[in-house]
Amino acid sequence: IAFISANQEKLPDAVIPLGILSVTAATPAPHEKLFWDLCFEPGPIETVARNLRESQPDIVAIGLRNLQNMDYTNITTNLDAYRAIIRTVRANSPAPIVLGGGGFSVMPQRLMEDLGADYGIAGEGELAFPRLLDELAKPEPALDGVDGLYYLADGIVRFAGHSGRFLALDDLPRPDRSVLPERYYTEYGIESLQTKRGCPLHCTYCTYPLIEGPRGRLRDPGKVADEFM
């Protein structure tokens, strides 16, 4: 499985892709996992094409962090960059494409239709993505049992629904930061550490209830401290 962190934004800082790292960590053996971070790649499209030809993954999972850049003086969209990555995957691999991440979770139906992926998981993916892998290995996958799943069927984007259950954060495996480029630390010196998920408020400007759910969940402070150390 090739996990691609598609974010290339570095303003105001390059941000560690904690979401796709968490899903990668939650994907169990015997799946072989490849992690490709495009943030610092001078030629991201060429890198994706080369990696696909060399590794020939069975599934390509792409994390979409932002839909726009963070420069409020000159707002631009990242969708063209994501389209180019997906076109490159299609041109170099027959593997199905699974989308996820905060950006995808904000408007999953439209992004499935726009970007032309095979599957997409809105919201938390640590349990949903391994469940999708299990179903895809079956002769007749039961896709409607995968929480938050969007999928193509007969050319139509369908939604499997959401159970309303949210993950217990302390039960999740720790993200493996060893696969990251060192430049996150040597050039920016910023770490990503999640202490909670979800929010019950309804602020009109905020997307977190869409991304992480409307119920706040806190991590154990000791485990947060252990991860920080």
C-alpha cells in the first residue's frame, strides 16, 4: 500500500502530516506499507510516477490536508495539484485510489466527483481504512459496512453512512515519525501532537466538527507526555 501525503504547502510552516501517519500506523501486517511525503519534493509528479513504476502498489491512499493555501493575501486552491497527482497515479498504476484527510472530509462528495477516486473515507480513518482493505480482499466486498466510506458504483458516488461512533484516542497506535523527511525539524522545528479530537460547538467558520466529529474526546495526559518525549 502506497500512502501519499499530498500536501505541498509550507506557509506559514511545513506541517507534519499527522493524519495519514496515524492511518499508516493503524494499518496492520501483513500489508507492506510505503510512505511518500511530497512536501519537499522539487518534482512531486515525477517522484510519484517513478515510485509507482518501481513499487507497483496494490492500493494508493492519498491524504488531502488542505484545499486552499494559507496565504490570506492571495488565496489559491490546491485542487489542481491533487488532480495532477491522481492523473499520474492513473497513468502509472492500475491500483485503486483511496482519498482521505482533513481536506477530503470537508467536502467528500464533491471531491469524489471532481477528482475521480475509487474510494474516500471522510472523518477518522484508523479503523475504517483497515476495514476497507479487508472488504476489498473479499470476492464480494460489503462496502456499506465501512464507516464514512464514499465509493464509486456504476459511475455514481455512493455513501456508506456513518455509525455515529467515534474512536477512543488512547487505543490508537502512535504515528511513526521516522518515515518523515528531516527538513520538518531542521528547517521548521515544529512538531505535530494531537491531544484531543472533535468539538460540539457550531462555529460557522470552523471545519473541525466535520473532520473529527461533533463530540470532544481527550487523550490521557500521561500518554501525551510520553509521545512528546
